[in-house]
Amino acid sequence: MNHHVFKDLVPSYLEHLTSEETNRQMDVHMEQCKDCREYVHDMREEWMSEHVHVQAKEDRNVDYFKKVRSKNRKKIFTIVTSLLSLFLVLIIGYYLFYIKMWIADPNDVQTTIQTQGNTVTLTFSSKQDNRYLLLRKEQLNQGYTDNMIVYEMREDLSTPANLMDGINITYTFLDENTLLLDNGKKKKLTADDKISIQYKDHTKELSLIDLYHSDL
């Protein structure tokens, strides 16, 4: 085997791709040729160095993909946890507003009016046992309209004691046509100024002018 053929076969020889017969011939040639032995030695060290470098690069790539997968798993976990938390909040909200609390039926609500001087107090109380009422009040922009929504809830151990006797809404009049607002200002009343009380499938309206004199 001449030198040129030997050197051409060295890469395959180092990667164990040559046949047994070729390996035998190359071993015989190296025993007889010092230069070729040194050539194979140098090539083997170079090949090992490249192999180690490639392996290290592959290991870094594997570590990178592991980190990416780990980050993706954390992101997925965070998203799933957030969705579960949102779902839980919605379930709790549904329970509070549609199961434990609901808009009251007007037939289940007792409404009374008490007048003391120029102060008129509306009281809403539940006719049902083990029930109490909540009132959401908001002032609409149209004239002076108090919009009230009456809610009914089941009584439990957490029910505040002051709610069991009903809900009081107080209006203070300077005279039958003038209302004293919470901020201390005076409001001249017109026929458009009213109280709107929303029940289940029913809304009752009362003029503020009539409230000074009338019962519900």
C-alpha cells in the first residue's frame, strides 16, 4: 500500500469504516512506515479533539432545549393556573350572585314609610324566614332618579345582625318641593325626580314629591 492511498484511507480508518482486510494492510504499512504512523497519531488526536468539541456543542444544544422546554412548561403551568383561578372566581361569583343572592320578588318584600318631621325613611324587609335583603343604590343622570335594586339572600352565620331588621333609606326635605342632598346642597324637585325600585320582573316608581305625603 503506497503512502497516498494510506493517507486517503486514514479518516475512514479512524471512524472504523474500513474493512478488516484494509485495516490489516494499513496496520502492516504503519509497522513499516514511521511517517505514516505519526500521521495516523496526529490525525487521531485531531479527530478526537473535533469529536469532543462536537459532543460539547451537542450537549449545549441539548441543555438549551431542556431549558426551553422547562420554561415552556412553567409558562403553560402559569397559564393553566391563571385559567383555573379565573374559573374559580367565576364559580364563586356565580354562587354569590345567582345562588346565594338573587333579585327579590316584590311579593317577598315588605316596604314601609315612616315620616318624622321633614325626614322620610323607607324600610325594606324580607317577609321570608331566614332571608335578608341587600340594596344597590345608584343615582341616574336623568334629573334626580334614585335607582334601587333589591336583592334577597339566605341567612347564615356570617349575616350582619343589623341587616335582619331591614334596610333603611332616608330622605330629608326642607319642604315638600325641596330635597336636601347628602352633600348639603338643595335640590328643587320636579315631576321627573323619582325613586325607581327594581324587583324581579317588576319595577316600581315613586315621585319624590309624592314621597313627602304618600305611603307606598
